[in-house]
Amino acid sequence: MGMEEYENLHHDVGFMWMHTAVADYRLTGEHGSCVRGIHAANLLAGRFNILGNYIRAWNDDKAGWMIVDCLMNLSLLYWATEETKDPRFAAIAKRHADPVYYDSTAGACAACGLLEIAKHVPESEKPLYEQSALRLLKAMEEHFCNWNEEEDGILTTGKVAYHEQGEGQQVHIVYGDYFFAEAILRLLDKDFFIW
């Protein structure tokens, strides 16, 4: 599916083009890939609800929805600001990242997001974001981590879907573990380029 099929695109344009077009541009310098990445960032920025300060998830009858995947796509907006020097992309990412999340997977993503924001703000603001991320990680370690080596998964109490009850609530979600580990590596200055 190409970007010309706009009505089929949603909040995951970051996943779709950060690891393809943007990665290709970073590796090869291919101008067309840069253009596709910037176009994807514009589509993601266009989903920003200025009254609610969030990037809208999904399409059709899902107006007002914000899910953790929206947070996980913010790196595309930060890249677009770095590439174009247009501060609007990063401003949208920062405003979206401000809400408080209530599940361990979202908390891990938020911690990574806060640490990413810390790289892009003035030095005087960095401690605010770094300390907030550290508080989130400490709370998750204390309340949501399962260190039993006989069981899969570290973070418990992830939410698959906020709008559904039952099995999708309070479960292990593998990408929660990924973001939890990434946040810790970021704090230790041992993270590596994957996004």
C-alpha cells in the first residue's frame, strides 16, 4: 500500500515508513526515501487533535481514540524536525507524550518517549524528562515486573485494548518488555540505533 491510498493510512505510518523509507534514507541518502518519510510525518502530524493534545488512532468510527501505538510512532515526528528543522513535528510529539498512561506497556513506551524528548529540549529541561522516566521505570519495576525465569515476559498488566473487557486486560505484551529494556539501556547510555 502506498501513501497515495490515504484513506487506508492511520497512526501506524511511523512504523510503516520509519523502518523503510527513513532507514533507507539514513543508510543510502536516497532523496525519494527522505521525501516519503517527510510525507509520512506530515500524515501523522495531521492526525493531531489540537483540542485534546493527542494523535488520533485508527479511522472511521474511532474518533477520539488514542492508543499506545500512537506514542510508539513519535520517533518519526522527531526525525522530521531534525531533517527539516521544522519545530512543529517535535512540538506535536511533545504535546502528545504529555498525558499519563495507566498500563505497564504504555508506561514503558512513555518512559522511552520521555528519554527521547530529553534529547531534544534545552539542558535546563532535561532533568524533568529524565527524572519522570526514571520514576515511571522504578514504579513499573516495583509493581509490574515478573522476574521469574520460568515464565515468559517481564512486564505484567499490559492492556491490549482499552475499549474491551476480559482477556485483553492485564496481560504480558512483548513490546512492553522491549520498551522497558530500551528505556533502561537509554538511562545507562547503552542504547543503540533501531528506530
